[in-house]
Amino acid sequence: MTPQTDIDTTRKAFQADLAVVETEEGLQTVRDRYLSRKRGAIAALMKSMADADPVDRPALGKEANALKQEIEQAITEKREAITASTHPIGGIDVTLPGRELSFGRRHPLTLIREQVVSLFEAMGFEILQGPQGEDDYHNFEALNMPVDHPARDMQDTFYLEGSMPASDPSEPPATLLRTHTSGMQIRYMESHEPPVRIIAPGLVYRRDTPDLTHSPMFMQVEGLLVGEGITMADLKGTLVSFLRAFFDADTRVEFRPSFFPYTEPSAEVFISCVFCDGHGCAVCKETGWLEILGCGMVHPAVFEAVGYDPERYTGWAFGLGIDRVALLKYRVEDIRLFYSNDLRLLEQFPQ
Ligand SMILES: [Zn+2]
């Protein structure tokens, strides 16, 4: 066979081989058969040039090179055709199942806080944020709990080692983690004249042993209203409206006498059990009632501490546990679940 015949035969053989290729692997085999540097048909052709007539060599070499390029081009085109048929759109297989995107969600305590805040906002209350590291004066003393007051024992406090700089440099450094949001009452009244209408949501801390209903960190909402001629009837009206808007229009609300150092008189507020509608169940311990918040008329000593005239102004305050409300509203059985960052729980709350 002459080199010219070899070139023609190789071209025909390649075209026949390429025509039946359907896969990437098959194409690779064909490519190796013709273009492999050592064993490929083109390499063999080039080698056979040595036997050709020296006069014909340049033309034959040119033709063999042209065939090589032709084969490379044909393989590239075939590869694109195979890719396009197995991955129809730009290499993406649209028949594969989609990957689900995970969306962020608001934490159940955030949801409850937002619901509480928006109900009070609608009643004209201003929303406040304050420092979690607090000093003794704002957390206790100004709230009618001087050092050695027995009521301090009701709130087991986390004291800070050393002290943290206060949020306002003109104030004493923070020495404890606030045990309630009531310090915000003092902070606001120190710098504002009545009338006052605020609510302050935030995290608070107590040295409680964690169990089903206790966590060393939990969330409270503080409410305070001060003005002239404010009475206990205003307190009851506001809280009953709030509780019925929040839970259910038929919710029954009961105020029972209680004690807090910073309010006088003080009350604990109970609502008819949301689980059994007051008939008695395990959650309400068969009483039909659930304790929901603490409240009362602001103690005159608190007004004196912030420079308000207790003869002229009266007011009321309340403190509501967001976690407790979330436990009841979402029927979660263990408060610790709210702080466990378990997505299986956190993904369940309607946003
Ligand atoms: Zn019940």
C-alpha cells in the first residue's frame, strides 16, 4: 500500500468508527485509536512517510497533518454533541431532583416578643432596649430593694467578676447580669418627665437550676405607664385587653394580691387555662388557671428615687415572661428547648 492509500483508508476507517460512537467512553477509545502518540493510526502514518518517495514526502506529510486536524475537529464536535444530548441545557441535567434551599426563620421567642410588642405599640407604648449588664442601683436599689432587703433573695443573681464598663460612661460600672427588665423603668424615668408609656423587652438572667420551666437565661417584657390620675383600673383594663387580644377573646383574667418591692399594691395575673378552657388539666394542675404575669401600682419610693413627685404622679408596671407565654401559646413542654438550637424544633413555628 502506498502512503496515499493509507491516508484514504485511515480517513474512511475513522469516519466509520466515529459514526457508531454514542458515549464519552466510546469517543475516548476512538480518539486513542487514531491520535495516540505511540499507537495511534496517525502516528503510524507519519512513520510510514519514511518509506515514501522523497519527492512525494512534503505533499503526503501535509495531507497526513490535514487528516490529523480533521480527526481532532470531528472528535471535538462529537464530544459537544454527546454532552448536549445527555445534559440538554448547558451541562445541567434538568431531570435531577432540585436541592431545597433552607430559609432562615424567626425564633419562637422572637415571634412571641414581636406579637407582644406590636399589641402594646398599637396602644401607644414606646419600645425600649437596655443594657443586660446592669449595676446594683438600677437593678435593685432604685427599685426599693436596698442592700440586705430580703426581696433580693427572690432573685438569685449572677454577679460579674470584676466589673464591666457601663453603657453610659457617667454611670457606675455593671456588676451583675440584670435579673429583670425593671431596671429599664428607672433608666427611662431618670431622663424623661411624665407622662411615661413604655415597654422594654429583653433577656434577663438568674441562677436557676435548669428544668422544664426554668432556664438561667430567659426573656421578659417590662411595661410602665405613669401620669396624673392613673389608677389600678387603668392597669386592669390595659392588661385584660392585651391578654384577650393575645390569647383569645374569651380568656378570663383574674388579679390576685401578691408582693413585689417596687409595686404597691401588687398582683399576680392568672388567665383561664388555654389547654382545658378552665376545666382542669395537668398543665394547670387541675386548677383551671395559669399564672401569666406580675404587676402593680408603682411604689412611691421608686418615684422618689427618680425624682418624680409621688403626690402628683401615679403609675403601674408589669413584667411578663416571654418564655412562659411561648410555652403556653405553642404548647411546648420544656423551656430548655428554646435555647437548644435544635432545628427540628425551630422549624415548626408558623412565621
Ligand atoms: Zn388546664
